[in-house]
Amino acid sequence: MKRILQILTAILIITIILIIFISMAKEQKMVVIKEGNTSLTPLEIVLGKYQDSDCGMIINDLTFASQVISNDGKTWFFHDHGGMANWLNSKDFKNSAKVFVMSKDTKRYIDAKTAFFSTNEITPMRYGFGAYENNQDGFISFEEMNLRVLRKETLANPQYKEHNH
């Protein structure tokens, strides 16, 4: 009888632990991709609930946030413009996708392809690119930022950073 009581107690404890873990997992469900964005416009990112599609980290700040939207309305989210460029460069739809970046100077989403990028920012993944709506000396284009990410000419690369900054 004692043995059965011990087994039932162990099963009850394990069941309670499983229920707690399952409920926590459901509460912490992170958004990685949203479907149905047929307007092809930036969506609201809820801080702490969205996950970067390149590195998997939780998005807790919109300063360097970006979004990629494919023609079928799928939207991916990023917390570093360099990570977005890294992810996008390997996609078949990279040329047709809508890309929006949070502008540091106007604090709103703008078309990444017409944005200007600084190269020396402290960004979440250390790529170093900040997006701006208004051009300044030393800023580069979206195409140049993509090339630099492909060539690993970013602040995340210690050899590049050491020789160029």
C-alpha cells in the first residue's frame, strides 16, 4: 500500500510539473512570422513577444527594427538591420520583397530601399547599421549595406572593425 501511495504521489508531482511547463510554453509563445499581411505594410511589433527571424533573439527594442514582407503577405521581424540583410540575402524573393526599417531620425518605419544607413552604431548583433530617412555625410545606401553584410564588412567582424574604425 505504501509503495502504491509513493507511485501515485510521484505521478501526481510529475503531472503538476508538466501542466506548469505546458502552460508556461503557451504563455511565452513568440511571434516569428505573421501571415496575411496583404496590405504589405509594417505591422506593430509587441516588445518581448516577437522573435528575430535571423538570430532568434527576442525583440525588446525598436531602434534597429526591420520587417520583410513577401508578396504573399508573410512578414518576418528583425532587431538588427544587418541581421535582416543577412537573412534576406539568401531568399529567392529578396528583390521583390517589401522591406521596412525603423528610422532613427523620424522614429517611424520607412522603405529600406530608399533609406540611408550609418555604419558605426551599437546595434543588437553588432552589425553597426542604423537607418535614417534623411541623408548625412558618410551614410550608405540599402544596396551598399547589403553588400557589406555579404562581404562581412560590419562591426560584428573583429578584423574589419579593427582596420576600419
